[in-house]
Amino acid sequence: MNERETLRINEKGHLEIGGADCVELAKEFSTPLYVFDEAYIRKMMRVYRDTIEREYGGNGLVLYASKAFSCEAMYAIAREEGIGTDVVSGGELYTAIKVGFPPERIYMHGNNKLPSEICDALDHRIGCIVVDSASEADLIDEEAGRRGMVQDVILRINPGVEAHTHAFVQTATPDSKFGFSIHDGSAERMIAYLLTKKHLRLLGYHSHIGSQIFEKGSFVLAVEKNLAFAAQIKQKYAFEPEVLNMGGGFGIWYTDEDRKITAEEYGEYLSALIDAVKRGCTLHGLRLPRILIEPGRSIVGEAGITLYTVGAIKEIKGVRKYIAVDGGMFDNPRYCLYQSKYTAVLANRAAEPPTELVSIAGKCCESGDLIGVNMNLPAAKTGDILAVLSTGAYNYSMASNYNRNLIPPAILVNEGKAEYIVKPQTYEDLVRNDVLPPRLRR
């Protein structure tokens, strides 16, 4: 295993995260278990925040992308680090507000915001709503007028940049459920429409080209296209953006097929984006806008791991060897969805070299319930503690109670000490909302 900043192998040969022995964590909190390193999370938030402060005079804001991992503790950490957050549902908004997150630093996304979610956003006076349809603009305008207020909005546009990533996580191509294309005229028509609204104040543009992107060039190209479009709109409508939100999408390390990016290099990615904004504004005669970015995966992805206990082991000669664990697609559906690759380590034997290729199977009643295939491990034994790395983003967020399995709890590790941030579910939690009609009672 290549040790990472948040992980190390201790003198017992056990895997550690944030100074805590993973074997001891499994004993104390049981498995499956999501584990997050608080120091790593805070460091990544500060890298982005400090880069904007240093290289752009602080004229910008980091928005933590809630969808990567949302719970009260994450919003509390983001609040303490002085960054903002973006939310994409009423549930994420509720959670942020519940811990006292400053509403002016909350931005709401979504391609089909519910009327109730829009009303909640307006009632809490959040900083900005990202408009994604004409009907949504109508509803925000109507509800803002009813409240006697003017709501700040930005328009989601598609610059047509095809990032080198999985098709399911490309979001700025012409065929996307998100935003308005700058190439077919729909973005321009929507801008003209928004400028007629009495209770909306258009601040600027938002674009997000996708996720798990490693090359800086895609982000730079998106900036260039957005600013060229902004110059055209300025000339035609005398509207100049105050805000340019470039989304997120910086890639992280999952396996050695991925390039390992240091925290400092993530700052360099943002620096390249900032430089592109400065050049583009000079070229097109635009004032420098406030820059917003929305990193999520790169803040929490490598900060998190999942611990499992190895159960049944089944080898089909000449075909495959399965190592079954006490989790599966209900706590990590990303292999089933995207064929996402991960690195796994036997946490109690982390210093041992791998000796075989195996598939890690979950316990769900599905043939496709796999966490990974062709993964290098030492010969596993029942009872071993298996750690799957870089599971901090989109694992807990996408977890379910499929087969009525319990969603694992999450703990936060800080200087070797661990505490719950999401408590364990119980079977009573599973049936809490079930209703048994009287006619079916015995």
C-alpha cells in the first residue's frame, strides 16, 4: 500500500487513519463503518479558501458541495472554516440551517427544485439560488414577490466542454439535464428572460463540467468559453456578471491508475482557474467577477475509508475468488453504478504484500453486489478487517437500506480520537415509518 497523508501503517502492522488504529476502531464501533479524518477535511477546505485569499484578493468563496457527504458535523466544520456550501435538496438545506450555518453562504442547486424547497430557501434568506429552468424562475419570482423581497440568482449554463470522465458524471455537454447551452441560444434567451423579472436579481453564471477530472485544461477551457459568452451578453444586453461560479470536479486518488494529487496541487488547479479568469476578463474588457468554486469529492473523498469484516470466502477454480464482507452495495453502490475502482487493504495485516487477485462481494441478494473486482490482497481470512480507501465521497450519501440492511454509522477521527457523527441505525429505525393497517394485525 502506498501510504497517503491521512493513512499510515503502525508498528503493529495495522492501518491507521488520523492517528487511530483501524483494528481498534472496528472493535469499538463495529463494522461496516465509515471513518473520516477531520484534519484532512479541514486542510483541504483551507487550501481552496487560502488560494482565493492569496491570489484573488479574497474576492470569492469556496462552497462545499453537500452531495459528496452531508451531515450536521460537516456543515459545522465548513462553518468554522469560513467557507460556504451548496445544497441540492430541502434535506441538505435543513441540515445546514439546523447547525446554524450562515444562510448568506448557502447556494441552492437542482434541475427540478420542488416548490417547497424554493419556499424554504426564500424563507431562510439563503445567499443565492442557481436557476435551471424557466418555470423555476417564474416560481422563485412569484414567491419572492409574495414575500416582498428580491432574490439573488445565477444561471446555470453549459459551455460545451466535454471533460475526460465517466459519461454519467459529465454535466456540461450539449445533451445534459442541467443548465442552458451557450451554443444553441437557449442560455441567451434565458438571460433575457431573467432580466425582466422584478423579484430576481441576476448575478452571473454557473457551470460545472463534470466530476473526477484530472487535467487543468478542461477547467481553463470552460472559463474561456464562459467569459467569451459573458462578453457577448454584455455587448447585447448591457449585463455584466458579478459572479462566476465554476463548479467543482477535481479528481481524487482511488487506485494507482489515478494520479495522486497533493493538497498543494489542488491549490495550483484553482490558481490556473483564477489566472484564466484574469486573462479572459482583460481580453474581453470585463470587470473581475467574484469567483465561486464547489469542491466536494476532493475535500472528503480521500479523507474517508470504510471498514468491513471479512466473512465467507469462496473460490471458483479457474474463474474467480470471492471475499465477502458485511457491507456491500447498500453502503457503496458506486461499483454497481459506475464500475468505480477502489483500493483495499487488510487493516489488521496492512504491512503484508498482496499475493492474489480477488473480488470483494457484498451481502445483498444481487449477483452484481460487488465493491470491486481484480483487487490485490494478501490471502484473506474470515475475521480480517478490510479497509476500502477513498470512500469519503458519495458512499454514505448514496447508501440505502436495500434488503433492509442497516446503513453504517460514521465516525470522525481527530488526533487519534474517534466519535460518532452519524449514529448506528437499529432495526427499529427500519420499521419506524411502516404502517400496519388494522385489518392486517393479528
